[in-house]
Amino acid sequence: MTNTVSDHRYLALLRGINVGGKNIIKMNDLKACFENMNFSNVTTYIQSGNVIFSSTEKDKAFLTVKIEKELTETFNYKSKIVLFTNQQVSAIMNEAPPGFGTIPEEYKYDVMFLKEPLTASEAIKSFRIREGVDSIYEGSGVIYFSRLISRAGQSYLSEIISLPIYKEMTIRNWNTTSKLCFFMNENK
């Protein structure tokens, strides 16, 4: 199914599913849930809860509430999603720091997707970085984080999950982020 002129492409990133045996959701069931909400062109990617879909709705806040409510009711867990438009995902790729993602044999690269209204400039104040190991950069609705693989055990990335602000974000590695952007543009 191709998009109509009035369709808008979105990426919904679900928090806290299929992790540590909690909130297990099969991707076929997740796709069906989105289709039941009358979204079109629904695609899921890997088990971490990445859903690409099209909708005629332009209001992201409205969509976020609608999706979270439906996921909570359908799968019986307190759903929280981070929602981005196709244009926002393209900007995340295009505005990545110079060299980000280019040396995967030396660095791990992650993108922290922030739930609105949280901003990168606000979120970054909560993070510590270990000099010589971690690098952190602000983006539009995201934070780019890289760490040296050879010293990854010394990285402060693991501290982030203990911060209250962590509940307002979800993390995807650069490879997944790149593939999601590709998939979003594939059926435009």
C-alpha cells in the first residue's frame, strides 16, 4: 500500500517492551494493534518496539495519547512511546555530528530519542561523560552518544538508566536508527 498525498509517516518507538522477560509483545500483534487504530503502511522492525506507519493525522500529541492508550489497553502494561515524523527522523540522520557512526569497529554509537516536551539541551544536563571514553552531542529531539569499545566498561552510559529522566527517552543504536530512516523513506 502506498501513501496518499494526505498521509504522514511516523516512527513510534515503544519503551520497555521485550526487555528482561517483561512486557512481551510479538511484532505481529503490535502491527495488528496499529492497523486496528486505522493506520496504514504499518511496518515493525526488530523486537525492541519500532513501528513505522502512515496516518492522515498531523497532531503528534494527539497520536501519542491515542497510541499509548491503545497499547496500554491491548497489551496490559503502562505504555509510553516516543513519536517522530519522517522529517524529524531524516533530520536526525542528516544532523548527526561529523563522523558519528563511521568507525563501528572502535566505537558504539547510540541515539537517545526524547519524549516531548523534553529537549536535548534540558536532558543533557543530567548526563555525565567519562573523558576519553564517552562523547555526547545534542540534536533535534535526540542526544547522540558514543563510547570507545575498548573502554566501554568505564562508560557512564549505564548510569543513564538509573536517572529519572531515563523514563522520558528510549535508546536505539546507530545501525537501527539508520535502518528505520531507510524504511521510513522506502514507501514514501
